[in-house]
Amino acid sequence: MSALTSFAYVFLVYIALAIAKKSLNHSRRARTFRYPPGPPGNAITGNFFDLPQKKPWVVYAKWARQYGDIMHLDALGDHIVILSTPDIANDLLEKRSRIYSSKPHPEVAELSGWGFNMALHAYGDLWRWNRRTYQQHLRPNAVAELRPIIQKCIAIFLNNLLHTPNAFMGHLDLLSCSLALSSMYGVKIVSADDPLLRLAKATVHTLDTVVSTRYSFLVSSFPFIRFIPEWVPIFGSTARFISSTKKLCHDLRELPFNQVIKDLESGSANDGLVARMLKKDTIPAEEFNRIKDMASMILVASADTTLSSLGTFFIAMANSPHCQERAWREIDAVVGNSRLPTYEDRKSLPYIEAIYREVMRWHPAIPMVLHTSTEDDRYSDYDIPQGSIVFANVWAMTHDERVYADPYKFNPERFLDVNGRLNDDDTILGFGFGRRICVGQHFADAIMWLTIASVLTCFKISRARDVKGNEIEIEEKYSDGPGLLSYPLPFRCSISPRHPEVGSLLA
């Protein structure tokens, strides 16, 4: 028997024993627990092989119509609970936040270098310290200090759209990363070939795999997988992924941070958040590392979500010329064509605000928000065991026909009353719930609103045309998963200046 055959035999025996042990523990508990309804599972593996690998938020929303707004799945003895309405999510994640404020910290995250990411931390003293620090530096008043940086990045983006509109997907990519790199580190990013930009993109790309449900369960359920050498066929791919990701995460934490240190030591101008935090007289070593972690986390959290939401905005505008026309009338009346919009204009532009809210509802960048329970709980006659993975299915909530008429249609008017004033539906569900609500929501809000207002001030977005002059329909194609981020796949559209003054406006 070869070494490889022996290894495979031991591997299969280990899996069988591990599954049998988990199934036994689960069956014992099931006799006394009344779980929420859900699809029937295999007696040994539960619903593990039913876990959707493509657009899980859509699949879970479909299942919710059959099994109810709170649903239970079993994956190799681990419990998954899906919440499909804001009321249930608020009842558990907000009103019982003491129980539901933790996160499942995937072992693969620590192994692959993602341990710095506060979004993956369990609830505890470290998380609370980080949360206080983040809130201090990302509260509305603090974000206001970052507005000049945000405006500079958006100005570069608008100029790129003016001169090379066909490359708008690349410009969106550059904008989303440069906003985070410039705001956090004071780094000026003007090219898609910038090494820091490429590093950020490559690192962020690995996070989807780290948090994917099935991948995380495999590594946590079968700990020996982490020790498999890279050369072993099939199974060694996990070791290769962990090794390469660990280096990317290390470089992402160190390289831009070290550049800030060099700027401060040389007296070079740096107006990023990290530089401002490091200008204190004395900084303990522990806080020094936490600042490094914070900046890296914000970069990771904001880059792809910004790209996703702005991509959705361009799809919506290209397919909704009537929305643009109403937006232009409002902008022309308030801003005119001799300047760009500013944050001071926001209250006077309710339709632009409605477009922003509808973009965030129509295709949320993070369609499912992840929590975990830290003790046994009971809700609506159902038992939720300690350690359950709890998903708030934001997609199901924003596409609930009981709340939003014709939910798959892009319709900003749903956020306005009959007099054109904004209604009170101003909650962006994609920012999350309870104590784990997105700490960077004010930063993201500032970026999204000003970018949308600025693009509509300067440009007309429409469908591209083929060689015969026929419009090319834009299909709403988004990434399939398996992670928790959803973003538009590349698409074509036409972008042209709204009026002759745009060139001088952006000069």
C-alpha cells in the first residue's frame, strides 16, 4: 500500500469517526430541543451537502417561503439559523444582543492571517476595545474630517470617466481601493497598476473563501486538514491557500502602515487617519498594533463593498433613464452646472437620497450578516442552541413583497411620499444589526452619497450599443458566492458628459 493510499484511508476513517461523533451528539440534543423548521437533512451529515454554494441568500429566501421566517439547518452537527425579516433580526440581534453579539471565528481565518479582522472576532474585551476605538475615529464628526480626501478621490474618478469612459469598471475598482488607502494611510493612488492597490485586491479576494460556510465547517470540523502538506494531491490545496493568504495578509498590514511611519519620520505631509492617530506623544505597543489592525480591517471592509454598491448604481442608471432625468432636474435646481455637489447640498436633494437608499436595498453588497449565539436561547417556541451560526438574510428582507412592492424593480420613488419628501424608511439593512452593526457605516455613507450625486451631476449613463446601433441589454449578473459578498460581474454601458461645461468643471 503506497503512502498516498494509506493517507487517503486514514483520512476517510477520520472523517467517518468525526461525522459519527457529531451526529451522535446532535441526535441526543435533538430529543430535547425544538428547532425552527427547515429542510430535511441526511441522518449523518444533516444539511451539509444542501448548503448552497451559489447565491445562498437567494436560496435561503426561497426556502423561507416554504419553512418560515426563522429557519434551522444542521451541518455535520453544527446549527445554522436563518432570519428572514427585520423584526425577527431586531428581536434577536438587537434586543438580545448580549447573546447574539459574537461571531463564529473560523479557524481558517486565524491560520491564514485574517485574525486581525475585527469583523471575525468573538465578542469580548478585545472586540469591545476595538469597537470603541473604531467608533471614536469613524463617528460622523470624524468622518467629516476625511471629506477632503474623499472629494479628491471622487474628482480623480470623474476625470477618469470623462477621458476613458469605456474603462469605467477599472475606474470603479481604482476608486473603491484608493478611497480606503487614501483615507486610512494618506496614500495617493492614481493608477490601477499601483502595487498597494494590487495587494489590497488580491488580499480581499481571499476573504470570500475564508468565510464561505462549507469551507469553514470543513476546517473546523476536521482540524487535521491544516497539517496536510502542500504536496498532497487535492487536500494540499488547503495548505497552499493558507500559506499564500497568510503572506498577503501580513503584507497588507505592514506595507502601507510602514509607509505612514516613514512619512511621519521624514516630515512628509500625510493627512490619513493612521497618521493622525500616530501623532500622539506616546503610544503603547499594544495600541500600536491595534491601530495597524484597524486600518487594515477598514481597508478590507470598504474596498469591495464600495465597488459592489457603485457597480449596482451604474447598472440601475443605465436601465432607468427616467430616474436620471428626475435626478438631473433636482440637481440643476439645487446645484446648477457650474460646480460639483457638496455634503451641504444633501438635505436639498431628496431624490438623490432616494436613489442611494434604493441602490443599497436593490442589491445589498453583503446579502447575509453573520452572528453566533453564546448561550442556549428560546424564541417563538423554538430552541436556538449555544454556538449556532445565525444569518440575518438581508437579501430576503429587502426583497420581501410584504414590505416592498415589486421588490426586484429599481424604484427610488418607494422612499418618497406623494409630495416628493423622503419617508422614514432610512435604515440600510446591509449595515447589520445590534452591537455588530457596521462600524464604518458613516464612512461608507459619505462615499456612496457624494459619488452618486457627483456622477449624476456630470454624466449621462445609458446602455451601450452594438455596431448596428441597437441597445445592448444589461443583465443583472452578480457573483455567485460562496462567500458573503455579492458584486456585479463586468458589464458594458455608455457614459457621456451631460453638458459642455463638464470638462471645465473637472479641470
